[in-house]
Amino acid sequence: MKKIIALIIFLFLLTGCSWQAKPEKNAKTIIEDRSDIKVAINYPEFHYSILDNAIDKEVQNIYKTFKNEYQNMNSYNNIAELNVDYHHEVLNDRYINVILTSFINQSNLAHPSNTIKTFSYDKKANRMLRLSDVISQPELDKLVPLFQKKLLTKYKDCILMDKLKQTITNHFENYQNFTFNDDDLILYFNPYDITAGYCNIIKINISLDQINLKLPFERGTNSDHQVTKVAAEEKSVIDPKKPAIAITFDDGPSKYTKDILTLLKKYQANGTFFVIGNKVNLYQDTLRTMVKNGNEIGNHSYNHKYLTRVTDHELLQQIEDTQAVITKTTGTTPKLFRPTYGSINKHLREKVDLDIIMWTVDTSDWKSTNAKKIATKALDTIQDGDIILMHDTHSQTLKALSYMLPKLKEEGYQLVTVSELNEIRVLRESTRES
């Protein structure tokens, strides 16, 4: 009997690792701020190798092609921007749909270039899905006239008829970009696929119920997003008589942010995190921990576009979408904004109805992998009242903080949020006036 029990325990220990939960979803980030190019790439990592490898391969191809074509132009007027953004949806905890969009803008282009690439993955079967896995050939044959009708109705001003006839056929290979949800099959086409380039990305929805189409997946969408109202566990006590600085973090959250929050808490420090909106849904627990621990969340745009070159409509959309997703996730609405790439002008100041926060000390933590060098440079520069710029998207930032925080505490600094630093400034001014 003892041998049987021992065998059961052994088998449990042997197989137990396969029952462990997968690591948290992650957002990978590439940010480059150079005189000739501006690059902001954010894309998801789900820890399913087939899906992650497919997305990573596409991103690296976009990035490499862009740099080969546009870097080293050495002219302010010829600054080129690459922005890669994403949207993802999980259905029934089984199917993952990812939409990857890339935007390229450069003064020599007739108009900005927008392209799309979609990925559909079945976790249960561990494979990528093609349209032929979703609908049959007879169903596609029946749908082709409906595709053509919808495209002509919605995009009649820019459809090229010869390309429409060549592309919208009963060949599955012509429909590389698609997603699906509980209600619709959605098809996407890139500029020049079937239209003139100025028409941008083409999208049509085909209602499943309307055409009595029965896709072979379990219906009933599960949402990744749960709304929670979060409050700080306790309010910080600030002393205007003691020196104070505000450490700020841009471009997150990332897989390093939770450890940074833990480190801050260890040293009774609070930071201000200027987050990118399109990452929030992947890091809901992280943002809630930020608020719970007494940190501050600021707005850093939705996908890190070069905001001094976008239209007023897109500028406001970038800010409003980020405000909305942060509020929905944490119950708190940011009051602070940091412009991407630190690029600011009079027009942006007039349009943004948030307090714009820059910095006084730049650690350049994204340029160096030497954490001690980053920490030493910062510590040699920091003075009372400074706002420190860091990025919670790099492992060296976490390590540099582990050197900086104990030293700053030894020197008597209060490590506060930007709003708390402003409060200290007001208290000091009122004391001087009285």
C-alpha cells in the first residue's frame, strides 16, 4: 500500500508542473527616439509559442524594413515615424484574435502608410487558424457576392474594379487578414489590395446570424476586462521641510513594473507611471497595485504616436482613449500627461486639458544596460524638487533603482508622486509668503 501511495505522490510531482498557470500576458516594447527616426512598437506576448513566434516575426520584418528604408536621412524635415499598435480579443478562453497595425509617416510620402496583419489562434488545438479552418469552400462560394456588395457599398469612392475582381474570388489565399467574434466574421484588406492607397485599411463585417453561417467555435464571448474601483491603502504623509523628488516612469507597464512596484513599497516610495493605453488591458492587476500602493498614474498616449504631427482629432483620441481605459481599470482618472518623445509645442499645450509634466533629470536608462552607471549618473545629479525620468520597460531600470532608492533614503529624500511634489511646492510657497 505504501508503494502505491509513494507512486501516486511521485506521479503528482512529476506532472504537477504541467498544471501550473501560464505566465502573465506581456507587452513587448521597442521605443527609439533619434534625430532621423521615431519608433514606437508595442505588441503582445501570450506565451503560446506558435502565436508569439508568428507575431514576433511580423513585427521584426516591419521594423527591419522601416529602418533599412528611412534611417540616417539626417534632416529634421525628413524625420520618419514608425508606430506599431495592436488590439487583441480572447473568446471563450480558447480563441485569441490579434490585430497588428503599422503606421509609417515621412515627409516624402504622398500620405501616411497604414497596414494591417491579423492572427487567429486556437489554444485548444494549438494552431493558427486560416479562413479555410473557419468556413468551408461551398460557404465561401456563396459569400463572394456578399463580400463584393459590401465593399462596393462602403468603399465605392476608392474601389479599383479590376483589383476587386482579381481579389474577391473563391480562393482562400486572397483572404489572409480576418478575425471573428460571437456575432461577425470580419475581413480586412490593406491599401492597394483592392483600393487606391488613400483609402487606408478596408474592413467589412459579415453577420453570422444574418447569413445563417455556423462557424465551428463555441459561441459566447468571454471578456478579459473586469472593472474594479481601487483606492490607496493609506495616504502618504509629506513634509514640506524635507527634501523631496518625484521618480517617473514612461512607456509601461511591462513585465518589470510589478517588481518596480515591490521595490518602491520596500523603501516607502511612491512613483508616477505615465502609461501607454494599449497596454492597460494586459496589465490590469499591475495598474490596480499601482493605485493600491499609493502611486500615481499619468497619461502617455494610447500607442505612443508622435503627437506634435497628428491631427487635432487623433491627438484628443489618443488622450481620451487612454483616460477611458485607465479609469475603467482602476476607477481613477489621470490628471497628468507626458507627451511622447518629450515633443511639445504651443498647439499641443493648448489642446491638452491635463497638466503636462516634463522632467529635470533624464537617467537615459534606455540607452545603457549598465545599471550602476545609470544609478551613479542620476545620484550625482539629483537635487531637491527634481522630477526624474525613467522607463519601466527595461531590466536595467529595475536594477538601477535597487541601487538608487536606499541611497536616496539615506540622504533624507522623500520619494513622492508628481502631484505630491507639487503639493510640497505649494506648501513651501505659502510658508515663505506668511
